[in-house]
Amino acid sequence: MEKRDKIKIGLIGLGTVGSGVFKTLQSFENVEVTKIAVRNINKPRNIDGLDNSIVTDNPYEVVNDSEIDIVAELIGGVEPAYDLIKTAIKNGKHIVTANKELLAKHGEELFNFAEEHNKVILYEAAIAGGIPIIMPIKTILAGNKINKIEAILNGTTNYILTKMDVQGASYETVLKEAQELGYAEADPTGDVEGFDAAYKITTLATITFGKRIKLENVYREGITKIRAQDMDAANDLGYKIKLIASAQLNENGQADVRVHPMLVSKKATLAHIDYVTNAVSLTGHPVGSVTLSGPGAGEFPTASSVVGDILAIAAELGKSDYILPMMRCKHDDNAEMINISDTTNKYYISITAKNNKGVIGKIGTICANNDISLESIVQRCVSQDNTADITVITEQVKEKNMQNAIKQIELDGNKVNSLIRVQV
Amino acid sequence: MEKRDKIKIGLIGLGTVGSGVFKTLQSFENVEVTKIAVRNINKPRNIDGLDNSIVTDNPYEVVNDSEIDIVAELIGGVEPAYDLIKTAIKNGKHIVTANKELLAKHGEELFNFAEEHNKVILYEAAIAGGIPIIMPIKTILAGNKINKIEAILNGTTNYILTKMDVQGASYETVLKEAQELGYAEADPTGDVEGFDAAYKITTLATITFGKRIKLENVYREGITKIRAQDMDAANDLGYKIKLIASAQLNENGQADVRVHPMLVSKKATLAHIDYVTNAVSLTGHPVGSVTLSGPGAGEFPTASSVVGDILAIAAELGKSDYILPMMRCKHDDNAEMINISDTTNKYYISITAKNNKGVIGKIGTICANNDISLESIVQRCVSQDNTADITVITEQVKEKNMQNAIKQIELDGNKVNSLIRVQV
């Protein structure tokens, strides 16, 4: 094999992740960062080894640079990332990206476009930060049919839920604290309403199942309604509440992909993944279940994955046939999806009953009429105003029936505080 | 790229793992098992799709078969596996193996031999069964300098320790139960004395640090002395007792590789890895810490890793330059090792003092004289025979000093029941 020159890397973005990538690449002799696009070229940067002459505020100078082999897009968001990546591919560059939103919304088109141009897009950093997940699925787990993913993919919400659990505090109190510490943004919607996790599970499920999942078919529910009381009740029942991104293929090949809070058994590894740590559990044949956990975000963990992808492409570039099958992301078939209302789940329900007299019987009857079997129903306490707190755990029942029952329980004058699905 | 024929696989061994591999490979169209060596050719086998005409009781028919591209060695032990692998390499075959003992004892020679012949030996299944660990270290984590591994690599001992913890039972009781259930062998030495875990950490540390670790330099201590009382005391202190295989590189590049029981904080993921599950935690820069967990043994989990390795080689075989850098296992440098007596550790010590009067003062003085600072010292109860149970947790102190102190405490007429290192 001929000895080739250093492989040339262009970076788009020199924020938290970009700086981590730049610093990490410094210690590798086969690659060299030759151009970096930043938003504000006048911002003072204190980065060892950074030659200011390679910094530009025009990202097209990176994607149009004929010397560059690999472009790492680290700015996030749909535009201008979308156009920059397409231009870079058109110009013959391979892509490494940490952009979960772009992949969830335009992955299909971008992967097809890359394939047409015989280029690859790698994106380990876009899903679960520093945790090795995409590469293992494409390589060492390639002998498996994985039919179930359960994952904690958002550090902000996991931090909030952990703090609520540890401190017994309300969502609002902990959110404020997380915002002050920089763990949650001023507008936390993207995290707390589950958008971020939905982007990630869309792409993760696509690559795992080998069928394209569309973001608009992913059911999404955030954590804003979780109460301190739900945390307590879950603990008593042997569970922790986590925001779980899940994807499941049933025996007919239909996909059920969602993000919502879930009561996770304390016996499961995911129940012990706390604060900003992320984790992905995969279940399939022949491997059984494996769980990969670690830092889901941050300068250096994310840089680990970006650099891993860059080095993987770099290792292939000297070869004559350099496209590894593991690097392909093109999936022509769309997955047939199951609507949440057609799924079967186990539920935790917290109800404040208007009147404690005979209320358990009435709730029991409503459930029975809707074909809902109960695992347990407990009346916890009766307040001075004659209301009663009731906690119900169902067997596995139809979502549609559950939603009907909830309506009827509320029509009967009771307040349904929480309806949270339970891990089975 | 020319379309090539199916890649031909030879299996040596059709026991638990071999059957799992054969069954799993059935669903892949680019590979074909063309010869299988078994010990007893007359043993009835109920395996779908198995053509008896490809089965032989002479393993050299597999390694000498000129049609075969990849040999999977699944018999374990040093001989005849060693000679079979060398013969196969000499005959131009790539190797996939699950043989941890062989790699720990002869890895250096075998990897060098493979490199000379431009062949690869892959061994994902040899370490932590179905958990993806070797491939991620070689690929997506390649941008990291990993300087610490803490792992649960033996399912039998983890099962025994979990059962002792859950049931409050003695080691002997649980071992017997584990033997009856088939989780422990009739002669359990290889597992309970830590040999199996030592084989695995030897190879795992070698690949992770990029320096060859020699098995004879790995400190090893089993679980046979762990008592139900130690489990209780650990629980009270916020720990679980696990058999931990660890490897650490210090700032001078010296390696400290060991297998011994350890008190692991309940806040750590490893404390929640129970029964036969295995787990590997890696710490390094830039990634921070990641933990990979899953089934460490068994027909199908092990098959997942063997098949993953076979498919990785198969994907490369059609190419003109087909040796992936990630597949290399040759490390010329031997690691400089630290002897256990020169290490610094935190300790849990359980002592039965002959006489409770002033004994805490005396133990405290012995520790102080040996430069051992104590985090806590608790006298738990005084028996009718005037003996006292004392539990000590030290700060981080020198192993050498600790061993001296233990001798002096015993010379003073006390009984040291347990000395177990504590995770820091």
C-alpha cells in the first residue's frame, strides 16, 4: 500500500464539541485539521496548537476545499448543516456528524445522496454521545436480529428525574436548579418534551432494524407532568421513573417507536443509570440483552465518538475499495409502524377520588368494562376533604381501552393525576 | 468488486458455542460452513440444517482444507487448539476464537505468527461473551487513551456472590447450589480462584493499553474466603462485594493488573451487575467512563461475538487490501508491571479480637505505626466469650504496610477474618 499524506480534516463548528475534537485529533499523526469554520471569527479562543490562519467564518470554505478528505459537521440544527453536508458530499468528502436533529429529519435523503456519491456519513456522536453504539451494531453485533431497544438518551431529563427522586423535590424546583447549573437550557422544551430523545431513537431504530423510521411516526411524551408523589409511589412498588426511548419490532415486522416516561424495575440496569449518564439496552438473537452506558453529551465524550468515526474513515482511505459495508446507512424500506393506540402496555395510574366511599369498586368496574385487568389497586390515604389517593397497576392491556377508562374515571368526577407506562 | 463465492467457514468444536455459531450462520447468505470437527462423531446431534457429511473427528481436516477461508476454533484449552490455529494460519486461514486461556498464555506468539502470515485472529467471544468490547476498543474508541478497566468477567463467581448477598448464605452453600444448577463445575477452581477472569483481563488489558501484559504478572485472588458476614457489613457500608478484574496504567505507564474481590460502591454500575451477567467499565480520555454489560457466556451470546467476528472478516475478504488496522493484535512492547505489594489501596478488614478491652486502641496504634490512616473503625458486638467483632475501613494506604499491620494484629492474638480491597 502506498504511504499517503496525512488525511485532511475540515471542522464546521469550534464550540464545545468542535474544541474537544480539535484537541483530541492533535495526538494522531495520520490526520490533520486543515480548516475550521466558526460563527464569530473575532471570538478569543484559548486552544493549544490552533493556528488562526486555518479559521474562517465561511463554512463553504471548508466544504469547497479540494484538499479536505473528511468534513466533521458539529454545529447542529437543520440549516445550514443540511446544505453544507450535501455540498461537501458533492465535492467528494466523507462526513462525520453529531447532528441528531438533521439525521432524524433528513437522514433518508442524506444517506441516499452519500451512497450515490460513494461517500459515507458516520454519526456515532449523534446518539448517546460517547457511548459506543452505532459502530457495535454495524460490526460485532451484525450477526444479530435485534428487535428491542430501551434507552435513556437525554441527559437533561435523566438529571431532573434523578434529582426529583433523590431530593423528593418537584419537577419545577429541580428544573430551575438544573437551569442554574447549566444542565438545562433557558427554554428546556427540546429536552423535557422528549424531542431530543425522539430524534435519537428515530435514527438508532432505523440502523438497528434496517428499516427507515419516520420521525413523525414516533410517539412522544415528556416529563413535565411527573410529580414527586409518582416518584415515591414508584419506589414503593420497586421501580424508578425514567424517560425511556424505546423501539420494538413485533413478530409481523411492525415497529413501535416511542419516547415517554416509564416505571423501570429496580432490577434492570437502566434503573441505576443516574444524572446525565445515558444508556442503551439492546435485546435480540443470538446475543440476548446487552446494555451500554456512559456520558451522553459533553465536550470530550462527544469528541471521542467524532474522532472514532474520523479514524475509522481515515483507516479505509488508503485502500482501493474503501467503503466498508458497516458504514452504509441506506435503508430503502420504510418500517410499517404501529400507532400507540394499538399497542399493549402495563400502566401505573394515580387517581384522586372525589369521594372515598365505594370508589375502588367503581374504578374496578370501569376497568373491567374496558377489558382492563388489574395487578393491584391501593387506596393510600383519605384526606380531610374526603378525597382518597388511589394507585393502580394494571396488567398488560390495550392503550385504546386504557384511554377510554381514564375518560370514564374522570367523567365520574375523579382526578387522574398520572398515567405512566410500566416496563414489562 | 467482483462477486465472489460464499466465504467458507470451518468450525472446530460443535459443543454449546459451536452449535450456536452453526445455527446463527445459517441465516447469512455470504458465508457457508463447509467442515466441522467434533470429538465424538457418533454422538447424536439434533441440529437443523446440519449435513453429517461435513462432520469429521479429525480437526486437521478442517485446518488443512484448502477451500476454507476462516477457521473458528471453539474447543478451548491450550492443546490441541494451539497447534490447530498455527496450522490453519500457515495454510492461509483467518482465525476466530473464543479461547481465553490460549490467548492469555500464547497470545503474543500467535498474534505475531498471524501478522507474519498476513492473517488476523479475532477473539471478541473470548472476553465477556456476548458483550461488544474488543471491536469497540479497536474502532470507535480508538481516539482514546484508556487507562483504567474494572470488570466483572466471570459469571460463575458473580452468580455465587449475588446469591450469597440475596440469600445471606455461605459460600459453601451457594457453591453447592450453583453446581447442582450447572452454573459451577464439579471442580470450580478455574472460576472461583479467579483463573478464568485472569485469562480474560490479561488479553483485554493488552489490547486496551497497546502493551503486552504477561499472565504471570497478573495478581489473582479468588472468592472462596468471602463470608456471609462480609456481605452484610459491605451492604451496611454502602457497597456490594464483586470479583473485579482490573487493569490500570499509572502516569509513568506502568500497569497494575489484578483479579480479586472488591467492595464496589452501590452508586457504581458494576454493583448492580448481578448473577451471570458480565460487565466492563473503561475509563479514559476523551470519553470518560463507559460501561458495557450483558451475558458473559452461553451458547447464543458467545455465538453472537463469534459470528460478528466471522462477518467482519468476511466483509473484508473481497477487497484487495483487506487487513483492517483494527484487526491487528500485535503489540511488541511488554508493559512494565507494578507488583501488588507496591500498590496503594483502600481496605475493608474484619477482625475478631481476642479481648474487647482496649483492642480498638491497640489496632489503631498498629495501623498508625504502619502509616495506615483509618476512615472508620467500628466494634460491632461483644460475644459471650469476650471476643469482639471489629470492622475497619482504611484510607488509601500501601499494600506492603497493610500486610505488615495484618501480621502484627494477628501476632497480638486477634483473628483477621477478611481483608478485602475497596473501590476508590
